[in-house]
Amino acid sequence: MNSHLDEKKLYYQDAINVWEGFCQLHKELYDLTCEEYLTLLSSDMDKLEEMLPVKEQIILQIGQLEAERSELIQRLNGLKIFSNEIIRAGDLLTCFSEIESKAGIPALKNLNALLVDIIQKIQEQNKKNQMFLNKAMQSLREIKQGFAGKKTYTTYGADGMTRALGR
């Protein structure tokens, strides 16, 4: 059998392992982000504080996997077993498409699609969390101003932005 093909298959397995790790860690991050929203709703600041180091640890592990992926790409480029240079993760997927077509199950392509889906869900959940935090901050600002004896009215300008008018 072709030694380049055998070598490609070994590196293909390495890529699958990296993508599986990405999917697992991003799923954990998504779950934590959803739990963060519920914690915000329940106003449990102690629990929220406990969640931050866990979130940071997951993000650190994702960064380590990213370094592993970059190292894999550099190694493949150095070996020149593919005709095209690999610059981005998408290039890596393209290079392994031949192996995936022969395997019958495009594992790497499927894992990448799953990863993209999870990342989109994380982004959507982060937007919800941020909206909740913005509303909470606005409410706290209004309460603080009420205690200070300042009455503030909020109006909208022609550009759709809010404008505070104080009395």
C-alpha cells in the first residue's frame, strides 16, 4: 500500500481526535453557558462566581487543542504529503476529503459540522446572557438614581438609541 496514504490515515486519525476534543469541550462550554443563564435568572451570585473558573479552565483547554491543531497543520505542511499547503482548518478538511470519501463516513466533516453548530449555540446563549446582564445593569442604575433623588426618563432618538433625560 502507498506509504503516503498510510501516513495520511495516521494524521487523519490525529485530526479526528482533535475535533472530538473540540466538540466535547465546546459542548461542556455550551452546557455551562446555559447553566450560567439560569444562575443569572435566579440571582445566585455565589454559584455564578464558582462557575467562572470552570469556564476559564474549559477555554484554556480549548486553547491547548487549538495549539495541537496548529502543530498538526505545521507538521503536515513540513512533510509535504498533501499537494496544497494547509493554512486554515478548512484546508485541513479539504486535504482529508479523499480519505473520508473512501471511508464511507465523513467523520471529520461531520465533527466539524457539529462543532460549528455548537459554537453557534454558544454565541446565541452568550447574547441572551449579555441581554439579561444589560437589563439588570439598567435596573440597578435606575434604582441607584432613585435613591439619589434623580428621576431619569429614557427616550429613543431617531437613530433608535436610548437617551436619558434627567430631572
